[in-house]
Amino acid sequence: MSEIKVPDLGESISEGTIYKWLVKEGDTVGQGDVLAELETDKVNLEISAEEDGVISSILRQAGENVAVGEAIGIIGSGAGTAGAEAPQSAAAGKPEAPAASSEALAAAAPQAAAPIAPAAPEAAAAGTAALASPGARKLARERGIDLGEVSARDPIGRIATADVKGHGAAAAAAPSAPAAAAAPAPVKPAAASSAPQEEGKAVERKRMSRRRLTIASRLVEAQHTAAMLTTFNEVDMTAILDIRKRRKDAFKEKHDVGLGFMSFFTKAVIGALKAYPLLNAEIDGEDLLIKKYYDIGIAVSAKEGLVVPVVRDADRLSFPEIERKIGELASKARTNTLSLPELQGGTFTITNGGVFGSLMSTPILNTPQVGILGMHKIQLRPIALDEERSANRPMMYIALSYDHRIVDGSEAVSFLVKVKELLEDPEALLLEG
């Protein structure tokens, strides 16, 4: 017998959420078989079996938070182990295997186990509370239901999730006449605290994923900890569009990758960071860490939420190498196959809301970084070329959000002007980017 434990998740991750189980109790598994998928703040990881055997017990259910090293299930030896133990224990009146599961659950989540601790002595003696599935225990804790009061439909007396739901529904539908009669005057009902309680309104309640919760927490943290400001400028994209039009076919044929906008913007950002290094810094207590390398984060919209994989040493990469690397990272992000090292670190971030049609926005810092550049939609606008001439030009608004604690407004504006100049004169990227 062996425990299924949460593996080491990386340097900065101490817990995760069970996304789903790929096996059930009683299933036979072999060494290396994938048993469950674990969702962390950054990526989803697979948990595999370390030996052959049978899933004798699942201790933690999908949706529950688990810590590194915590046991979430048990693999027993032999065939049909899980199916044989429960009837035998029920006949003897001593449900050892389920009781062990209960102890493991209580040890893993002491704060959730408190409501069930003062169970009636007769219920404990009968073993009713012990003969319950982990899912039923979880639901009972959430709803504050004493398992000793729940009737099981299973022949061996094992309480299932459906039994707990049925008990909860029956309790909710129970008549409240005695309580109403005892009250000397009608009591004004509490105001509805959320949309689901509004009569006749259709609402879907959906649990936020761990990644979405982390994104929300980090964005709020960035606004609370950084003195964040945003400055704007606009770029005439004529020169870059002209280069892409003339060179894209030859570029694709030679390098087997398309020539997009991101390589131009990455090179322009690196050139500006070299001119204004405080935008490539980080605050560490009372010190500044001014980084002499350029790991550029590229924000990618994935199904589970925004992720920011990092292009390492981007200043050493050529245009095709940058395009290829960004393409690889974006593909991994959308298939949820990014590794932790590909998401860690980064000295500056670029985000492109223009792909969704955004004309202007204020990007939020990817802390502890102190700068993020926002790209937007390219749109034809009339531009005055001089006092007498004007023309329609493909223009893009760009935005720089920065941490005013270490970056002054003049430096931020100058940084953005430098990015603009390099983009409008792409040949300069060969010299400065």
C-alpha cells in the first residue's frame, strides 16, 4: 500500500487545487499511469502512480485545495481491494478503511473538520458517520449537516453525496410554523445579499479557478503596493507595415516562421530599456535591483486566464528567433503545457490588447516588475505631416504603466518616446535594439 501524494510544485508554489480525478476507487492502475490533474497558480500538473495496485481510497476530491506532500489517495495491492474492504467492515461494525480516510481528511483540513467533531455518541457508535464517501463528507461540512442524521440508501449503509443533498433539501423544505408562532411580531426578512436570491432571476454560480483567483489577487496587490501611473503615445506603423509587406514571404521561406509585430516591439523595448535602465529594475526592500539582462514577458490570453511566459535573454535573439520563441510559448499557453520555468522571472512585460480590438487601455504592472508596455489596435487616422500636408496613416496608441516609486514621469515619457522612435525607424533597431 502507498499514498498518492502531491508532488513538489516548484520554488514559489506550496499548494494547488485538484482539478479532476482520472480514476475512481476500485480502479486498477499501473506505475506511471496518470491519476489526477492538479491546478496551480501558474500551470496544471499531472500526478502519476508510483507503483502498481488498486485505488483503495480517494481522500481529497476535485475542487479541494491540497498542500505539497499531502496524501490525496491510497493505492492498495491486489485486485478489487477497494470493493472488498467496505462490505467486510460493515459486517463487522468496524469500518477501519473509511475511518482512516476520515482521519486523513481531518488532519488535512482541521478548520473544515470542526463542524463534524461533536457528532452524537450513538451515531459514532453505529459507525454511520464513518461510512460516508469523501465527497459526502465534504458536502456535509460545507452545508453544516451532521452525517449522523443522514439516511443512506446504499445497502451497506455508506452515505453518498446524493444522500447529503437529499437531506439538505428536506431540511430546507421543513415547515417553519413553530418558529413563526413563537415570534410575537413578524420579522422583516434580511435583504438579498446576492443575485441568486432574487426571485425570477436566472443566475449561474461557477467556482473561480485557482489561476483566476491568483490573477485577481496579484492584480489587486499590484494596485495596492505600487505607485502605478500610465503614460501614452502613438506610433505611425507605416514603416513596419511596409517592411512586413515587402519581406514577409522571403522571411517565411528562409526562417519557416512569420514576421509579426512582436519581434519589432520586443527589440524596441530592449533598446529603450538599455537607454532607461530603471524600467528594467525591481524594488527589494530599500534597495534597487537594476537588471543587466533582458527577459521579456509576453502576455498570452489562454482559456484559464492570462499567463505571461518569458522570452529569456531576448536581447541576444534575432528577429526570427524571437518570433519562433513567442509562437512556441503562445502555443503551449493555449494547450496548457507551459512549464514552471517558462513562467518564472521576467524583467519587463509586453501585452497586446490590439488583437482583441482594444484602441486604448492602461495595463496593470506584473509585479515585482516596474514597467509594462501595452500595444493596441492599428487604425487609419488622418495625421498632419507638416503645416500644409496631411495623410491617413496606420496609427497605434501605446501605453506604458510604470511604478512611480522609482521611475519619474520624465523618464517614463522618455522611455515611451524612445520606443516610438525605434518603431517608426525600424532600421534603428539593428543598431540599438
